[in-house]
Amino acid sequence: MKASFIDIHTVTIITDHTDHSSWIYPYTDQYIVGSRSVRDSLIQLGVEETRIADTGIPIRPQFSQSIEREKTAKKYGLDPHMPTVLVMGGGCGMIGDGSSTIQKFDLLSQPVQFIIVCGHNEKLRMKLNERHLGI
């Protein structure tokens, strides 16, 4: 049996807003990054500038469409006239229990309402409900 090799380009896509040296691999042909600061950091870590494309964070087209504020607020039980803060984090507990994030907003001079994306983290959802909604 004869061994054969394939010439395939390897690409590393970094969607975080930070860099880490573990993403650098000598056989990566192209790095796709979401920000200029990550691009600059990779260059400082020795990655050739020609191997980096700063494309921005990829998003679904639906996220750039306008929505009707009143209709959407009603759908989710929100006050359409109150500022709304969207809190999102990684799926590995990057927003912790969410409490410290919300407590910082207690310092604001005007009231705000929150949408906190818990994804499939039922433990986080229950903890937030107990602490902040009294449920």
C-alpha cells in the first residue's frame, strides 16, 4: 500500500477579542481574527502579517436587521422606554453566576432592565431567578 499526502491549507479562526499563544501553530496557513488588537498581538507573538486577516466578528445576517422595539419589548415582557442591557458570556461559565455583572449596574443613575442569555445553563437561570426575581 502506497502512502499519499494531501495539500490542505489550515486556518485558525479566533473570534475572541483577546489572543493567546496556544492558538499559534507553525503549520497554520491563515489566521482569521475578529479585531485589529488581536491581529496586532499575533504579530507581536511572531505571526507573519500576511498570514492574518482581520475580518471582524462574523454574525448572522438576521442580527443586523432592524426590529420593532415596542413589539419586541411586549413579546419579552420588557418596558419599551427603559434602557435594556444584554448580558452574554461563553458557555463555560464565563459570566459566573451573573450576580456580579448585575450588581455593577446598581451604580447607574437610571434604572435599566436586563436580558441575560443563559443558553442551556439551567443552573445559572435558576440562580438568577432566585437572587434577582425572588422566584
